[in-house]
Amino acid sequence: MQVLENKLSARHCLTFATGLVECLCFAGAVFGWASLVFVLKVDGYFSSLCFNSTGVNDTQILDCSAQDEQFSLIFTITAFMNNFLTLPNGFLYDHFGTTVARLFAIFLYTVGTLMVAFSSPALPYLLFPALPFMAVGGILFLISNMQVGNLFGSHRSTIINLYNGAFDSSSALFLIIKLLHESGVSLRAAFLFLSACSVFHILRTFFLLPRSFIPYPLPDRYVYGISCDAIQTVSSELTANGHTQSAVEDTLFTKDVPFKQEKTFRECLLSRFFVCHLLWLSLMQLRHYLFIGTLNPMLQRLTEGDSSLVSQYTNAFAFTQLCAVLCGPCNGLIMDRHRSKPRAAGETEHEADLRASVLSLFLTVLQCLLFSLCASTPYLRLQYLTFILQVLNRSFLYGGIAAFISVAFPSCHFGKLYGLAMSLSASFSLLQYPCFALVNGALGGDPLYVNIGLTLLSLLAFIHPLYVYLHCRKVASQRDKRKTIASSS
């Protein structure tokens, strides 16, 4: 039996480690778009859209605004598909289980990487379906890996946040491709290698993940994947005793314990909590997407077209993205610390969780405001600070989405509400393309007024933490009033 326990523990650790590699090296690669754009420009993608124009003092300059607009459109579509399809992806995962969802993800991701590999300056429009395919496949990798936290009990939240941080850090993959490209490795060779890595994803799917779901809490001697030796024997014994593996796996990993449903899905959807949370997410996500999508032309403008400086700052941005895996758990630690404080007399666990979320929500908006102010300032060296604030805020933002939904609403609605929030916010993020077109057109390439407008718009996100704080105060006041009435009677 001790040998069996050791084998199960080893399998759990291997599942965790390989899942971290998958999220860190593949899942969110598309958000390293600025590094890939640099490579695509060097290779001449959409270069036919550049033309000579007359600048200040009758100097001849190369105007590539139409080329930048095409790259911005690709990223806009990619970001939209990444979020909008989270809801159907969640339903696919919930209905068909891990294996089917991951095989679909592997198919999309592989087709996307092959399309990039076989694209060229003569066939640049292959990028339009390729990047969205990679994005949708990558988010499914993340969704299927978050259940791995169920294998580790009390460390569950830490692992989920770590995987989300690794997803953000994976944007550095395109930086590696950029550095390899500068060393002589072609774009085609790099993406053919990524396509070949599908073998790794397939092996994980069948050997290190369940056919359906990892339940929570985890049953004793729970087995999953293709097993052998002692583990297979125990699986047979469990089946003989009526505790079949498939029955165990049928428990959704988002359903922690039996929950007395207080609200219907419709009530949750129409609640002020959800509306405020959606506003909070949409405003800050738009700011991040516009920054990532326009980073390359912004650096071109601030460096006055110096390609070596653009490359240096692009590399710096990509390197800071690697720190997301370290920033990811910070938001969870802040919430856990405040949640562990002694509760007031009569205060429920739900109320304590809401109270603990206020600081997290407030800090996320404050970070976004500082990040937006730095990004709006046309001073090149300040952009190093912008990069740091951007990766920190992005980690807090995407960790905070799931964290708040999990504490504010019944767990049986978590998947639907999370997917719906991401899908609805994706529609709002489409505004980044009109913003980019406005900068390139009426504003003559100067984004100052758009940046100021987005910074002011970000202030509306403070409504969410303020509303939650006022709600907590109102509930506490009502509780105190009931205690006073009870003591007086």
C-alpha cells in the first residue's frame, strides 16, 4: 500500500510539473504579440502597405501606418476570440470532459502554428485565422489544467493562481522566437517545432489527466489517466466495490462541496455584483489590450524609428512578462490573509470572503490607473516602469476575476459566470481597433488624447470595490442592529 501511495504522489507531482510547463511555454503565447510583430516586420509581412511620404522640412519618410493597422486588427480579433469563446469552451469542457476538450485544443493550437509556419509575406492573411486558433487552444489548455489544483487539497488556490501566472508568462515564448530569429532561425522552423510539441500535449492528455474531471475534495486512492501495475489493480478493486473511476470523475472540479443554492443563475447574472464586476473587468482589459496591440508603433514613435532601440524595449517588455508567474499568487495571498482574520460575531464566511475581496479589487484598479498614466506619458525611459506595472496589474486582474466570482456567487454557477464575464468583456475589447484607427487617422499618429480618455475611463472601475465595501458595511450594520434589538428584548 505504501508503494501505491508513493506512485500516486509521484503521478500527482508529475501532472503538476508538466501542467506548469504547458501553461508556461504554450498557453498564452499570443500575448507576446509585440515580439512577433517585430519579426513579421523584419520578414516583410504587409510591407506592400508602406509608402514614401513627405515629413517635416520636406524630408522623405516611410509611412507604415497601414501595415501597423493590419497587425493591430490581427491582435484585436485574436484577443476577442480568446475571451469570447471562453463560454462555449467552458460548456464543451463541462459536457464532454477533459480528454475531448484537450484534443480539440491540441487540434486548434497545431493548426494555428502550422498556419503561421506556412505563412509568408506573399500569404500574410494566414495570420488572421492562425493567431485566434492558437489563442483558443491555449485558453483550453489553461482551463483543463486548473483542475490539477484539486490533487493538492489545501494548496489548491495557490496552484490555480500559479497556473494563471504561468499563462501570462508564456507570452515570453514569442520573445524566444524573436531572439532565435535574430540568430538565424527562420520563423517557419520555429513554428514547425511548436507544431511538433503537440506530441507532448497528447501524452499529457492520455497519461497524466483524467478522462472527465478531477473531483474535489479528492477521494482516497483516486486514480486517473492510463495506469499500470499496482495502480491499475487498485482501480479494478474500486470498480469491484462499486466505486468506479468514471463515477468519481463525473464530479465537476468547480463544485467543492454540496452547496445550498441561494440564487438562480438568472439572479446572479442580473445582480449588481456581476454587473459591477463585468464593468471592472471590461474597462481594465480594454486598456491592456490596446497597450499590447499598439506597443510596437508606440515604441517606433518614441524612438523616432530606431530599430535597435525598438528591439531593446520589445525585449524588455517580453522579459517582464516572465515575472507574471511570480506575481500570479500575490493577489490570492492578499485575499487569504484578510480572510484569515478573526470574524466579527455573527459574521458568515461568505461575508468575510466579500470583505477580504475589497482590498484586492481596489489595488487592481489603482495599479491599472498608475499603469495607464505611465503609458500615456511620452517619455521613453518611463516605459520600463510601464512594463512592470502592466505585468503586475494583468496578474492581479485575471486572478481577481475568478477569485471574486468564486466568493460572491454559488459555486454551481462558477463556470457559466466566469465564461460569460470573459465573453461579454471580449465584445467591449473590440473598441481597441476603432481607438487605433482614430489615432492613425484624425489624431495623426499621436495617441495622447486616446490615452487620456482611457485613463479617465479606468476611474469608473473604482465603482466595483466601492460598491462591495458599502455592501459589506450595510450587512454589518444590519447585523449590529439585529444584535441590539435581540439584547434589548
